Amino acid sequence: MKTFHNPHHALHQGREEMFRGRMVHCHEVPARLDYVLAELQRRSQGGLFLPEVGDTDLDAAIARVHDPRYTQFLAGAWDEWVAMDPANAQRDALPSVWPLGNKHAFRTDVLPQNFAARLGLFSFDSGSPLMAGTWTAARAGAACAVAAAREVHGGARAAFALTRPPGHHAGPDFFGGYCFLNNGAIAAQALRDLGHAKVAVLDIDYHHGNGTQTIFYERADVMTVSIHGDPATEYPFFLGHANERGAGAGEGFNLNIPLPRGTGFAAWCAALDTAIEAVEDFGADALVVPMGMDTFKGDPISGFTLESSDYDTVGRLLAAASLPTVFTFEGGYAVDEVGVNAVNLLEAYCRSI
């Protein structure tokens, strides 16, 4: 399995985030990727490659998933932040005001001139700091997703987009949950554009893939499936319920499997069996797996109890789906263990195909 890794990921390195009402050091740190990369090298697990995707092709792939008004904002956000006050160069940008949607009659169609207002317009939390290198890192991550999709379309059974910031919380025109561009959605759309008739996205991160669901919610050609902590108690709270089944042409093509905090591997594994069966019933001819490792029992911001050895079984079960598969690196904040856990999954997958 080829791994396409992001050489610019460390340009995105937040100082602080708002977490449960207080400012804390960021949980989403460059070491997360570095530990996975080191473990891949230690075990000689496939080849490591830089993504070779031209700027024009990359811009087109991002535009297939994200609103240009949003990406234009991201591309220039840091310069605007510093232009507000030169002292801002020494601190990250965090949103502090948000429109609440049609129910409350806040308008989102008019683009505010005020930077702080636009920062809030395009975000949904205050835990995702934006800094000088955010756009470069996120864009390079999208290139990894496109390269992995091309590799799979070219005949490889699987490929891994190893990148950060992660992606599955980013929607068509919003960021949050540490995510700015939705790598899994970009890979899925790239597979569709390359000729795959039906693509499934099976998200195994602890947190619901709200951005991916939003992007594909009204489509019948991309099925979204997510196994995650119950939004009644777990982030991102406002999406991820079992009765969200898709809308319009996409009705019936979104499956959420929320599980209570404290869920162990037996119940989680049963949910994965259900998810894979749904993917098979859908008739997918390619699969994207947003691979969150925050289901691990030691994760500081999550609540499932998987052991490192359990990820071997996860890899074998995903391989049994017998589909060309793109893996994208998502959450996982028990930094010391994230490399072992991720490579356990990928290694078991490769042994099983």
C-alpha cells in the first residue's frame, strides 16, 4: 500500500484551542502524523510518496467539494488577520461570533466585510485555530487525498493519505473540529470523477463525520456511513443521530450508528459489521475510510475502549469488503500510541487482501 504524506503538515501547529470552556494546548499536533510516519518506516509498510498533483487539478478537485467563497476566505485569512493588527502575527485566529441559521433569522448570504464576522460565518466552533500555515497544510493534504484516489483508480487495492489537519468535520463552506478541507470527501468525489459509479465513505473516527454527511446528504452516488459517539453527549453534538437518513435523491444513503461513551470492542465491531453490510447492499465499487484512531481507550478527548490489538481485526474486516479503498488519516489524540494503532490497522488490511 502506498502512503502519500503531507510534507507541509507541520506548518499548521496551533498554540491554543478553546476546549470545554477554557483555553488549552491543542490536542491536534504535528507529532500525530510524525508518529504514524515513523511507525510506517519502522515496519517497512509499503512505500512513502509525496503527492504529485498539479495546482490546476488540485484546485478543481477542491472546488468539486468546497464552496469557492469559503476557500477564497481560507486562502487569504491569515493575511487579513494580521492586517487587522500586526500583533496578531503572534497569536492564532479563533472565531468568536457565529450566525445561528434560518431558525433565528441570521443571514449568511451577505458576506460581511469584518474579518471576525467572516471567520465565524465559515466555522462552527472555537476549537480550530487558524494560523499562517493552515491553508498551505490543508491544501497539501487535499493533494494527498487526490493522489491516493488516483492510485486506487489505477488498479491498486488501497492507498493511504497521511495528512493533517484532518478533514471529516469540514463541510462545503465551514471548518471546525480541527478540519479545514475534507480529505475523505475530496477522495470520494475524485473517485466518482475518475469513473467509479458508486462510492461509499465509511467513517470510523470516534466523532461523527458531520462535514462529510453534509456534503453528500442529498446524493445517491455517494453513501456516507459513520460509527461514532452518540451526539447526545459527544462532539459535534448537532449531527450524527440515527434518524438522519439522507434527503431528496440521497434519502436512504446516509447511515449513522451512534454508540454510547464507554462502548467496548465487541459492540463496536458489531457496528462495523452492520456498516460494511450497508456498503455492500449499496453496491459501492470503491470505498473511502476516514481513519480516526481516537476510538482507542487512552484517547484524551474520546470515550470508546478499543485496544491496540483490536485494530488488527478492524483492518481484516475492512479488507473483507473487497473494495478498492482510500484511507484518510483523521483523529487520534493519544499521540504516543497513534502510530502503532494506525499501522496495526493498515498492516492487517494488507495481510488480508
